[in-house]
Amino acid sequence: MKLTILGSSGSVSGPVNPASGYLVTVENSPSVLVDMGPGVLARLQERQDPCDAHVVFSHLHADHCLDFPSLMVWRRFHPTAPAKGRNLCFGPESTPEHLGRLSADGDVVVDDMSDTFAFAPWRVGQEHIVDRVSIVPFDAVHPVPAYSLRITEHTTGKVIAYSGDTGWTDNLVDAARDADLFLCEATWGAGDGDFPPDMHLSGAEAGRAARLAGAKRLVLVHIPPWGDVDATLAAARAEFDGPVEVGSPGMEIEF
Ligand SMILES: [Zn+2]
Ligand SMILES: [Zn+2]
């Protein structure tokens, strides 16, 4: 299984880093694109046929889904390589309506995406089979319905855990239990500020979650363009003894 970071900028895209987009690839299977914020489709084009991917969403804030309507255009109207069939799409219950409005032609129209994606909503705690991986969603703490995702490759049992956007919750520790790779948001930097509750994590909280979960490797993501990367990293390292890095576009981790 390989993880490629297409974009990891927090809350908005940055000058050289798209917003959230994580590509999970396994052999002999379409890849799984986890979140699709602004700029992600461009980076996906550099890597592969954009049609050859299932798409899943941690939640539907703009920085995690705004490139999806453009993918619909690609899949339907590419002159020589449109989508040949349907791929899978998982997300919050409102995903078809929310994204259907974004790609609709009129104010009160919802574009029906069922011609090119087979959608099903997340069911917390249940295993969702996405070709050669399984994904279990956990409830996150965020102003909109949001999920942390635990992705397991069937043949090897290797696990990628992804926090999505979340405030502190023990569910995050459960999602990342013994994970081979833990992608955790660290929006609030070193955490020394007056931040709203139940929205995001600091680098220290990301490190603490990795330690409590027994994760093998921590990659910090969702640091905004205005964030202090060094302070975020130091705060996480103060909590977690294992390897910690800051995610960046183009980073590939294979295991
Ligand atoms: Zn976000
Ligand atoms: Zn969010």
C-alpha cells in the first residue's frame, strides 16, 4: 500500500500546497482518493488517470471537497478518456446533495452523480469495502458531520489512519490504534492560543493521540499557510517518541 500526499494545506490551499487530498494506492486496483480540496485534481492528473479512483470524504467543508465537481466534468466529458464505468464514493449522508448542488447548472437543481459514482453514506464503526481496502469511519468532533478514517489493506493488514478535521476525542485514538501510518491534523500549531473548542487539534494533541494509539509513524497535516510549521512539529515531538514529519505535496510513503 502506498500513500501519496497530493495536498495537505489546512483550511485553505497554499501557494505550493493544495488543500486536503490523499491518494491511497494498492496493486491491481483503482486507487482511493481521500478528500478532494482545491488544487487536488491538478496533482492527481500528474499521477494517474483521474477516472481510475474511488473517492471518499472525511467531511464536506470546502477545503476537503471543492475539486469534486471538476472531477465530474473530467469523468463525463473528457473527449478521449472519460470514465468507463462507476467508481465508489463514500462520505457523510448529505454528500450527493451537497456536491450535486456544487456541480449543478441552476440554483435549485441537484446534479445526479449516480451515472458515474455509486454513493453510500458512512456508517460509524462499520467496515466499508473499497476494492482491496476496508475503511472504518469513526465520529470526529467538528462543526459539521465529520469522520476519522481507518484504512486497512486486505492482503497485508497494513493500516493508514487519517484524522480528518477533528477536535480532541478518544475516538481518534481508537481510529489510529497501532496504525502503521497516522495522518493527523495539527491546525492549531503549538496550541498556545485562544482557539474555539471542538474543531481542530494542536501539534501537541496530534502527538498525544499518536502516543496513546501506539501509532508507528505520525505525519502532521492540515497546517494552514499561516501556521508555524516548526513550532507544530516541536509540540508533536514533545508528546510522541516515534517518527514525526510534516506532510507535504508529493510525499510518498510505501509500506
Ligand atoms: Zn479542513
Ligand atoms: Zn473542516
